[in-house]
Amino acid sequence: MENTIKYKLFWTFLVTALCAQFYTNMAFAGPAKRVSFAEDDSQCRILPSLMGAKFLVQKIEKKSNQVVGQETVILWRYLNQVAYEFPARGLTEVWNRVSNGQIRPVRHFDNYQRGIEYQPMEVNQGIGSKDWSGKFQIITDDQLKEMTIKEEKNIDCDKQITYMLESEKTLVIWNEKLRLPQKYEVETDGFQFRWTLEEIVSDKTMVVKVFKLRSDYQLTDYADIGDNESDPFLLKMVNLGFLSHQSAMLGSVPHQNVANSSGRQSLRKH
């Protein structure tokens, strides 16, 4: 069981390949309010379903203890939608649930103000998915259940829980109120993949703006791409391999158990 969990966590940390043309060094959208979990009581007023969280994702070579790749990932939540923004790539994926409980993404190319809509059965290698917890909180409920609780702390209005696998090569420091990891580390094949929570966005106006901005993009259904081969944007995306079914969250969020078809990684090298 433990090897299966480690296998899933490893593959889900291999980020979907995106070519260098999309590294635009975009700045984080607006000043996020920093929250000290131990001292700032504003955390008690944050709504878990209406917030943003900025993470630094790193790949570290264990032998040298050197960071060999990293990027910023921002998780946004707005009621029944979640978005993963990759600022350096100019890419944002918005996920929502449809009436039957399945989830589907819309992949937004922020530099072009264009988006591609995918249907639920175009997710997870054509079998679909109803695992909303993994999208909402990065780590699935099932993954947390398989881990061992090592420590619990009550901090103001919150509970901080430290989870580990028995191998002690997977560590999660969990914020129970916000349903988010403050730190997430997985070690495998000589590398450690580390998520570190850096900032919390509690400004509701900023959160709503993230989703409103992208709702105005021109969208194309994935199934209709073949009928729009004359569209320069779509032609470019097809040629660069950016319109596959593979999620941009592959490798950035642990619940994505989908192999990376290209084998390339998008964590930026130093």
C-alpha cells in the first residue's frame, strides 16, 4: 500500500511539459496579504471557499541539497471553482464540478486571453474523475487517511496537523481550517519535491477578479479544435503540444495520477 501511495505521489509531481516560449516572468497578481498563522487572527475570518494561496514548488537534489528546479503556483478558490495559476508560464487551469459530480477543466492561456474547454470524460485518460478534494486542497482526503498523524497543535482558531508516511519520506504539515498544506515534501529517486505555503490572499475582491478576468477569454471546445485549423493561436498550440488531455497540474498537485506523455518537466532550472 505504501509503495502504491509513493508511486502516485511521485508521478503527480512530474509537471506537464510547457515550452520555454511561455516563460514570461509574470509577476504575482497584486499584493497578497501575508498571514502569520501563529499571530494574525485574520486567519480566523478567512473563508476556505473564497481565498488564494501562493506556493513555492521546488525540486531538490538530495545528494547535493541543491534546488534544481522551482516555480510559483497559486491556488485560487471561489465557491464551486478552483484555479491553479502558473504565473511564469502564463497559464491558469480552472476546475469546476458539473451536475453529476464529475470535474472538468478550462485551460487559460493568459498571454493570449484564450482558453480551451475540456469535457469531464476528457480528464484522467478518458475515464473522468469525481475527486474534488484533490483539486480543492491539493492533497486528497484519501491520501491524508493513508498517512500517520505525528503531531497536532492548536494555534488560535486553527489546528495544525503533521502527517507522515511510515517511511518518513513524505511529510505534510496541514492547516485544518483552510484545508491546505503549509508544507508538503515527498522524497523519491534521489530528489525531494517540496511545496511551501508562502502567502494567503484574503481579499475577496482580488479572488473574484481572478475568475472574472478569465471568464471573458475567448474559449474553444477541445473537440472543435480540428474544425478551427486556420486559427493561428490554435495551430500554434497544437504544434507546441499544449492542447493534450494532460493537466498542467501534473507534478504540481499530488492527486494527479497520470503519466507525463512528453517526459519533459516544467519546473524551471537554475
